[in-house]
Amino acid sequence: MRINKFLASGGVSSRRYADILIKSGQVQVNGQVITKLGIDVDVQKDIVTVNGKPCVLDNNFIYIALNKPTGYVCTHAQFRGEKSIFKLLPRDYQKLKIAGRLDKESEGLLILSNDGNFIYQLTHPKFKHAKEYEVTLDRSLSRDEITKLKFGVRLAEGSAKADKLKYLGGNKYSLVIHQGWKRQIRRMFEMVGKKIYKLKRVRIEKLLLVNLAIGKYRKVAHTDIADIV
């Protein structure tokens, strides 16, 4: 197995950050520091450590779907006056990582897991895994504004576009994107002069937010979410 995939599968980091750890000399294989990318390790025999701490493959991966309420933040950190989504989960799930955060004012589907490689592939834009949202605006979109969102509006990170945009009635729309930049959807609609009153994520790739009450969670299989190996 490639060393960066091994580190990701062991929950150390994403593959991309694993490469940074390797190049900076923080990874050892059988006691020897390695800085070369792309080497293979024998998962049955080799001992891999990061800054002296062993990395062991965890085949008991957990995948959790959570229906996030508004007013909760997606962080492990404890801030006075803030409610973390981890308050909604039992102690055994407190160290899970979030696959694509939602801001405090947003609600809907979150995926949490201890599978670092899965999270990396699910969230990185290059893999183009779809995220679907229901967006309620202050005013309905004009044809010109819809066109701008479909062709892409310029944000600091680059061009952000709606892969799909469907009118649901009133001032409500269904929006699908494959990126996931910080507060991306709110900033996209600000670029066409619209304010979001309600933002709810209803799907991540194959997994729909159905039959899951607000503030509740359930275990799911990774194949229910996306076809990632």
C-alpha cells in the first residue's frame, strides 16, 4: 500500500497532508525516516510511525450521518457560549472527523468518520462528489441571476458554479455543487445580490437526508454514501 494511503487509512491525515508529513521528515518506516513520496509499505510487516507515534490501520471504520440543527458549530474546540455538534453524539464518537462542515446558521446532513482516506476523497473538489442543498432566499432569482450562478461567479478561491439549480416554488431552490469552500453558497448568492434565509443540506453524493430527525444521528455504510475505495 502507498505510504500516503496507509497514513490516511490509519486516520492520521488526508493523503495530501500525508505527503507534507513525509517530505518534512516526520514519518518513519521501520525506524528509518523517509522523505520520498510514493513508496509502498507492507501493512502486515512494516512499522510506520509519525513523530514517534505508531500508525495502525483501523479496519473498524465508522460512518455517521447526523442531521445538524441550526445554532451548532462544526468543531471539536470548546468556545464559551457555543454549542458543538459533538454535544449531540455519544462519547465514543467524539474523535470522529467531519466530512464537509456546515456553518452555524445552516442545517442538514453531516457525515462523520474515522476513515481519513474516505473523508479526503468525499470532500476534495477534484473527485466531484455532489452536495445538494435546499436554499430559501429573500427574493426569487431572475433568469440572468440563474445564468450567472450556473456559469460561475468569481470567489477568492476561484470560479464557483451551481452544477444544478432547480426552482422549487416561492423563493426556494435546490442547488447542487461539488466544491465546498467556506460559506461558499452564501457567498455565491451574495454575488448576485441575494440573501439566504435558510440553508439546508439534503444530500451528500448518494446519501439522502430522510427519516432522520433534527439533532439525531445514525450509523451508515460507506457504500451508502459514495463509491470510494
